[in-house]
Amino acid sequence: MISPDDAAVPDDDPDGDWTAPGVYRCAPGVYRIPLPLPSDGLRAVNVYAVADGAGWTLIDSGWALSEARDLLAGALDRLGAGLGDVRRFLVTHVHRDHYTQAVVLRREFGSRVLLGRAEQPGLEEINYRDHDAGRVHRERLRRAGAHRLAAQLEATPPPKADPLLWEMPDEWLDDRAVVTVGAAGTERRLQAIETPGHTRGHLVFADAAGGLLFAGDHVLPTITPSIGFEPAPPASPLADFLTSLRLLRGMPDAALLPAHGPVGRRVHERVDELLEHHGRRLDATLHAVKEGRSTGAEVAAALPWTRRERTLDELDPFNAMLATLETSAHLDVLAERGLVVTTEEDGVIHYHAG
């Protein structure tokens, strides 16, 4: 194995296109490896390789695709290693672009897969023999009054989950568990911190001594993550997300190493922006209710979406679903704060100004 600081590896993460294939140095012994998501608007996921004695620990793994596997193998080769030198995967959450390649490579090379314990209900739901990948989301859409959108999605259901991609991890990580990476005298201590919201068991990994936060999808530098899009969502995913953001804001600041987007930002700065963004969305959501819109679908249709401020009707069905479910999550937070009251009629939740 060559030294991780070998001249063949770029010294610094480049400016420009963060999705460009390669291997980029983020800190001593820490490298960013972007892997493709060919059918996903995000375009790539950042996998981080951390030197771990005679091998490597990877934070997240990528989607189980042949192109992603080949690029990961090539990046590790630049580091003087191979896929068999990956000792373990620390997975931030159980979405397919983070989890599934770890499961495939474990089967071939014997690497270990570690995942947050609170992801267990979602993973068990995926592995349930009668699992319908879109059922829970369609039910939530109907409760939001989005019956037409639910019917449209039901007519084009997602493919059945391949159980070989969704096997259980080797180890469940509890909140504040510490994973020690590296050889004696050069250890790096990565603390797993529960940050629910994007998923109920999402973890970030904090390297306090190195001033780094491997943030997964919890804190992204240019976009806001979807909220509660998972097989077994909790009661109030946005409330969980906001609490998790404030938790990180109360910890020492760190360099942000996100799963999607470029590196170079600080955690506190971006957390403040995300909290401000959701504060504005809560205000806009409450305003729509006061104007007489009462369901998640009606309120979502009154709000702008994406940085281009598109209308709900301009979104494709999948993103319209995400927008409607996110609106319902904001309405639920307003209800928890006593700013709106809820009623139910024919299975649809209505919100009214308190």
C-alpha cells in the first residue's frame, strides 16, 4: 500500500464540478470519492475514505451500480488499495445511494457494515415479504388530500426491493457510539451522533480532534434534504430535523463534509441557513392556512418549489410527492406549536388557523 499522501493523489479538493470522478484530499488521511447517481437529480454521492491502519474505513458506500463500483475501485487504487482493503462502512442512513453498495461489497470481500440503530424499523419494513415501496407515501398523500397524485403514483409503482441489497448490517450503532479508526498512536475517533429528520436513524460522524463532520444528508451545503422520506416515518420528522440541527449548532463548529455537494463550508454557518429557511417556510405555510387553504395538498400548491420557485404543478410526480409530504410536515410542526388546529374529514387532515 502506498502512502495516503502519495503525490498521485490531488492535494486539495478542486473547485468547480463536485461530481467529477476522482479522489480528492479533504484532510490528512481523509479523501472524498464522488460516485454517480445516474437516475437521480443529485447526480453524485460523496463517499469518504478514511485511512484505517493497514486498510480503510469508508463513510457511506454509494449506490450498488457497476459504474459506481468501478469508480470506487479506481479511486482506491489511486490510494494504493483495493476494494478488499475496506475494513468497514460507516453508513449515515439507509437510503440506497448510501447503503446498498456496502451490502454488495460485504458479500464479496467480508467488510463490515455499521448503521444507526434507529434505522432498524425502516430496514425491516423494506425486507418484509409483502413490502410495497410506495404504500406508506401514498397513504400520507391521501391524508394530505392529494388523491389524484396518489393514484398517479400507484399506477406507476416503483420496482420491488431486491432483498440482496437490503440485508441487515453487521452492527447497529447507538447514539454517541465511538468508532476508533487508525493505528495505535494515530487513532481518529469518530463519534456517531443521531440526527433524525431526513430519516429516523440518520447519523453524522464527528471527528472532534480533526475538526471534521461527516454530515451525510443531514447538513447539505446548497440544498435542503427531504424530510421523512422513508418506509417507516416517525410522527413529526420536521420537528426531529430542527431539533437535530440545533443539536449540531450547540456543538463545536467543524468543517462540513456532506454527502452531496462541494466541501469547503462550515457546519454552524450552514445550520443557521437551514434553520432560517425552515423558519421562512413555516411562516409561508401559516400564511397559506390563514388565507383559507386547509390540506397539505392545498398549501403545497400555494408555495414555490426549488430554487427556481416552480409551482407544484410544474414538478414531476415524484418531486410533487416530496413537496406535498414536506408541506404536511411543516403543518404538523405548526400544530405542535399551537399555531393551527387540526380536524379530520373522510381520512383527510385539515389545518385551521388557531
